[in-house]
Amino acid sequence: MSFRFHHHTLFFHKPAVTSRDVMQTRDVYYLLAHSPDDKLVGVGECAPIWGLSPETKAEIERTISNWPDLIGRPTAISETLVKMSSLRFALETALRDLAGGGQMNPFEVDLSRQIPINGLVWMSDAESMFMECRAKVEAGFRTIKFKVGALRFEHELNLLNKVRSEFHENDLEIRLDANGAFKPEDALDKLDALSKFRIHSIEQPIRAGNWPEMAELVRRTPIAIALDEELIGVHDIKTKQLLLDTISPHYLVLKPSLHGSFSGCDEWIELAENCIIGWWATSALESNIGLNAIAQWLLTKSFTLPQGLGTGGLFSNNIESPWIVDSGYLRYDSNLHWNLKPILK
């Protein structure tokens, strides 16, 4: 078996704005695992988010350059990848794909099963966000996630008031994602103000790493709290359990590229379900290669909540795939085909 990497720059249709950053482009690295006879190729995607993923660009590129040496030493590759979720995700996907015949099927699943997903409204001015929300509802979405924390708080309240004035909670479920934008000292007041709009949940209201403050917030919040960034860099199963015992969140939002790939996320799911904590999975702005792997992994699970896999359409030069978003669902259209020429060239 041999390996090679292919670097690819994805371009957003429009800038992707969060409370942390504004992204115009996205660096991804495709890992190609070739069979010994070179007749089969398994493909995985390494898609770190610079500034959020614990691994830096220099670390990723140094590891890639040393890959031929590392891959021949199981202990070295294991120690390296335990802290580099994006590369671990790429390797697990590529090896699974290769074992499945190199047909972009890393998991043996029923691809006719549709996945309910939330629509995502990125940060912009309030009027643009409302119009985007309306368009997604008209497209069939019944759960919408809003990025919050960058606008003036009163403007966000006005936006949500306008949304709720037009869409009743029986017709539209609202999720929020603060990306850690609220300060611990005023977070509860903000959650109280947001709660009147009948919010399903809010992701990471305060910055990760403040376990006592987050635990107190969970204890007193009027809105269910989901952890996302809080899970990054937590790899040891005892520390995972300690985090859940300390904070007792309502939900976990799992991203294989950030949270230990499939094996790491499987651990989070088992621990969460033992603690009666809900979860859903989402992509971390991967291309359709990563999206395909996460969707197929999800189809091995039992879930009812809408997932967060609707980001494939964000890029102008994404890899063409059979996955489409249709009326609030991600589904595999067997009439469409993969175009892997940009990767395999």
C-alpha cells in the first residue's frame, strides 16, 4: 500500500462569517491510499480549520511530508494522529474506502435512507439573515441554525423576533451557535433574553475551557446548551467522562474532523448516551469527500434529531458528488456520479 496527498483550495461562494473569523477560502488535503497493485484508491479528507483545530498548518504540512516514514511505524503514527483529528479522519476514511473497493463507500450502509438536516444561516446584516432564513424555510427546512455573537445583541434579538413573528415554533425549530462569543458574566442574561423566542438549543455560548462557568450556566440556563469547541483536544476517555460529569450538557455537537475522527466520536456517543445526553453530528466545512464519509458514518447510527450536514453547497469548486440537499434532507441521488478528476490527476 502506498499513500500520497493532494492539496486543494476551496473557494466560498461568499465570505463565511462567524464570531471568530471571516473565511474566504478553505485548505484541504486529500489522502489517497493506493492498493499494492495500484488498481484501487481510497480517498480521505484532511480539513483542519486554522485557528480552531489544535493542529497548525506547519504541523499538518510537516506531518504530511514525513508521512512515508510515519506510516511504516504504527506507534509513531498512532501517537501523532491522536492529537491531529483532521489527519486521523483522513486516514480512517481512506483505509475504509480502500477496503470497500475504492468506490467512495467507506461504510456499508443503506444509501437510500435520507438524513434530516438543519439549514445554516451565516452571519450577515439582520435583514440578509432574515431573507436567507425565509428562503431556507421555503426550500423545505424545518430546523434553522443561526450563527450569533457578531452583531450587536439587540439586532440579533430583533432578527429572532422577526423570525418568530413569521414562523411559529411548530413550523420552525431554531438552533443558535455562538461559537463562544458570550462573556461568562453576562451569558445567562443573554440566554434569558433569547429564550422568549423558543430556542431549541445554543452551541457553545461561552469560550471553551471554562468548565466551572459552563457547568453553572448549564445548571441555570433556560435554553438547552450544546458543547462543540469544548470537545476539541479532549482525547482521553477518562477526561471525556470527567468533562461530561462536570458540565452535564444537554447535547454534544460532533465533528469527526475536530473531535477524534469516527473512533473518537464513537467514544463521545457511547459516553453521552450512557449519561442521557443527546447528540447530533455536523460537518466542519469539509468538501463533499468529507461530507460523504460523515453522512455514511451517521447512517450506521440510530438518530432522530436533524443533523448539520448541509454545508456542501458553500463552495464554488467543490468535488462533484451524488449527495444533494432536498427539502431539508441530505440524500444520495444514485443518478448522479462522483467526479474525482481534480483529486486523482
